[in-house]
Amino acid sequence: MVREVIWSKCANHKFNGILTYLELEWGDQVTRNFLQRTFEIIQLISEHPELGTLENSERNIRGFLLSKHNRLFYRFTN
């Protein structure tokens, strides 16, 4: 079952900041690659939510490495 992905305001703000930084410092190609990788991972997570590493079992927070410097954190509800 594919789950709906809902971004928090904070996550959306931070993600946009990362994109701005990548665009200014590294250019279009790096930014596009990062976007593509991110949305590929989000698609995988929406289909297989337990795929990421369990980071906090009490809050059911999982993580997935996007790049050397960026990790995506998420949680899902049953």
C-alpha cells in the first residue's frame, strides 16, 4: 500500500534552503541530481515505510541517507 507523504512546514523550509544552497554553490546539475535522488527515496519510503533505519523507536522516527551531508528523517503511522 502506498502511503501519502506529508511534509512538515519545518521540513519544507529546510529542504528549500538546501536547494537554494546547492543551486548557488554547485549549480543546476547537482541540484537536479539531489532533487531526483530525494524524490526517488521518498517514493521508496511511501511504498515501503519500514525501509529506513530506526533512529528513535519511542517516536517511530526513521532515517534515510540522501547524500554524504544530508539525511532524511520521517515517521509513519499505521
